[in-house]
Amino acid sequence: MLVGMDGGGQRQDEGPYYEDHKGQGEKHRTVVVPRTASEAQRLRLEKLMRQPERPVVIPERMKEWTPKAPPEFVRDIMGSSAGAGSGEFHVYRHIRRREYVRQDYLDRQAEKGFKDQEFRESLEKNREKGLQRTARKRAKRAKLKAKKAADRLAKKSKKAGEQCEEKVGEELAESDEDEEEEEEEETVADDAEEVSFVMGGR
């Protein structure tokens, strides 16, 4: 059932909209004429919510129109003989119009199928491109991560090498200092011996 709108913006299958005045009963209800579609929708929802236990009828989707199939057997074949009456042309005209409508419907269906196929192919292509782009970015991220890890490892090894070199340098410096101290002690001892030898020689 098709539902239309009357001049006031109200649906024809519904009664008038009323605005209830609280605490004043049925006698003090005023008729409300919706000015806009949103106001009409609001009033319709309010009317539905007044009785929430009442079931709401949701209409089913209308079936797509399909033309009448062509007849399998044509009984009245009109020829070019002189026996055709004046009404035969109109019969032919209606048959021709129906056939044109059917051909137009078939053309529209074929075009719709072609567009749907193109759309599915474009979706598949976009999905493949997205997967390829994602794979490239993933490979780039993995390469960058590996490079960062290698740099970190090289820095650690370089730091460890520097620390080893510093330790070796410190050990060499300590050994040099020890040798110098020993040499100084030896020279001091030699000087002391020489002095005592000179002094004890008389």
C-alpha cells in the first residue's frame, strides 16, 4: 500500500496529530499541523511511543519490475493481405510498444551487469594495489628496522672496542709509570750508593 501526503504534510493513512496538555485529559488536545518533514517525523514517533506495546508494521521492499515475457506462440499473424481490419494496426502498435519496453529493459539490465562487473574488477584492482603498497611499506619498515639494529650493534661494538683500547692504553700507561718509578728508584739508590762510597772512601 502506497502512503501519500496530503496538503498539510500529514500522511493519508494516519489520523490527525494531537498535542496533549498534561493533566487536562482528552478534551484539551489541540490539533498540530506539521510545517516541515522533520516535525512530521517527530510527531509520528511521538504517536508511536504513546503505545509502545503496539506492533509496528514495516513494509517489505517492493519487487523489481520485470516486463511480460514475449508469447511463445503467436496465433494472430498479421500479413500484408487486404483482409486486415481497422483495429489491427492498434493491436500491432501495442505489441510493438511492449516489445520496445522489453528490449529497453534488457538493455538496461545488460548495462547494469556490465557496470557491476567493472565495479567488481576495480575493487579487485584497488585491493591488489593496496596489498602491493602494504607489502612495499612493510619491506621498507623491515629494512629500516634491520639497518637501525645493525647501527646499534656497530655502535655497541665500537664502544666496546674503544673501552678495550682505553683499558689497554691505561695498562700500558701504568706499566710505563711503574717502569719510570723503578728507574727513578734505581737512580736514587745509585746516587745514594755513590755518595756513601765517596764518603766512606777516606
